[in-house]
Amino acid sequence: MLAFIYARLYGLSMLTSSIDPARLRSVLGHFPSGVAAITALDGDGRPVGMAVSSFTSVSLSPPLVAFLPAKTSSTFPRIAERGTFCVNVLAADQEDVCRTLATPGGDKFAGLSWRPGPHGDPVLDGVAAWIACTIQSVHDAGDHHIVLGRVDDLAADTAAAPLLFFRSRYHHLAA
């Protein structure tokens, strides 16, 4: 009902569409994003992680961030069980870290250096920034979840440039 009210207020159409998912992905790929690694410890104390480009700041007061894992993710349930996570904003030279964490299965942390963050969750070495969070809520969003995290602690390397993702490729900021 609220969506209908907003649509009426702002003159938006409530028509449903049959947008082809491949076309949607292609067009939305024209929006550049940063790349983050969401890390946690599983129930056995082993590090788990996933690469995401769907990470965003939500609120300054209270301090909230969000990321959107696919419902098919085998890693997110292990992060959700923990209740805390660390967002690692990947630096320009960490494309290999992204590729490792984006690959299903195996020991993704075998070749990665990290230290425990405030909740014990992995803070990866060399990241542009890290944000330690507690899961505030998880919302249904089609084939994804929207995970809201309360920011508990954070830090940034002001000299590090971020890794960017644009049109299905990795990029770096120009000097």
C-alpha cells in the first residue's frame, strides 16, 4: 500500500514489467561500485567471507550500513549465524582477494593475511577501510537479502585507493 501511495504522490507508474534479467544486469553494470569483502567467523571459529559490490552506507545516526547477499549464497547463512561481520573495503591491488572470496567452496582464507577485528571477525591486511558491525536486521528483497548492520567500530587507510567494479570488470581510480 505504501508503494502505491508513493507512486500516486510522485506520479510513478505501478505497472509491472517483464525486464529480462540479463538486460537488467547489463544496464545496471553501468553504475560503478566499490568492492568489499564481508568476513566473519563461523560457529567453529573458522574464517568465512564473500565478495560483494552491493554495499552501502545507510544512516549516520544511528550508524548503519547494508549489503545484499544473494539468497543462494552458502556463505551468508554462516555469517548470519555469527551475528557480527566485518566489511573490508578492498584496495586497488586486491583484485586477487576479491576473486578468491567470490569463488564458492574451498578454504578461501588459505592464502589471505588477516587479524581479528573488534568482534573477532577477519580484518584483511591491506584493505582501504574496515567496518565492524552487528547484524541489526535482515529483509527479503527478491532473490537477495538486505542485511542492515550497526557499525560498532571502523578505520581507514587514507593513502589506499579502492578497487572498483564497472561493466563487469575491475578498475582503479585515475591519479
